[in-house]
Amino acid sequence: MKNPLLKISSLVFILAVSVGYLVQHAVMDDQIRTIRDIKSSDTVGGTVSVRGTISYALDNRFILTDGTGQVEISTCPLWYKRIDLHKGDKVTVTGQVMHNSSFFADCDFILSAYKIFNNGLVVEVRRRPGKPPWMSYRPGKVSEVRTSRL
């Protein structure tokens, strides 16, 4: 028979790691902002979280709508990582607010995604603001890129 203290310690450790993971990847409801709120405030360059529905999805290009506006979600090149989102998916996106581009002129702004929360899964596009990791790779060196499946 195993030591009960060992069983309890193992259980506590697993629980602590699980809670830590969830806390690291969670976005609290009071941190979620509407697209209208972000557009009307001076948040260009700032980090925000938006919750909404994907209304357009093609080759890592996405549009998210939340009932107050729509935003282009900028992710990464397909060769770096394929982002598996589809029209109709309900997601929360955390990222950096950027000025609008001409690609989707009817979007209110661009959100350069760091993390995308989708049905309990977390897709990490990049870890922080600044130069994205895929900018360090040269064309033809795709084999050096590490990908992970969530």
C-alpha cells in the first residue's frame, strides 16, 4: 500500500499546476472590452482583450465582430503556424491595437493577436509585443520552425 501522504502530495501538485495553467491563460470578464470602446479610446499600441464571433476566416486572416463593430485579427504567416478558426467560432482575442490597414477597409482597427481563446483551447500566436518570432526566420528555412498542437 502506498503512503497516503505521497498520494495527497501528488494530488496537490497536479492541482496546483492545473490551476496555474488556467490562471496564466484565463481572461477575466472585466478585462474584456468592446470594439466600440477600444475605437473611441486612445488605445493604439496598447494591449486589450475582445470577445466576439469570427465573421471571416481564410488563411490566417480573420474578422471578429462583437455587435459594436468589427476588427481584423492579425496573426502570423501560414508557414509559421496555421490558426484553426472558422466562421462562427466564438473567441476571445488578446493582442495589441494597431491602426487600420487597407486590406479590410470596413474594420474599425487591427488587433495583432498574442493569444486566442477558443472553446477552452489557447492558441499562442506570439508571447509579447515587439518583433514577432517569425520575423527571425528566413525564407527557405521553414524546417527550423517548431510548432505545437494544443
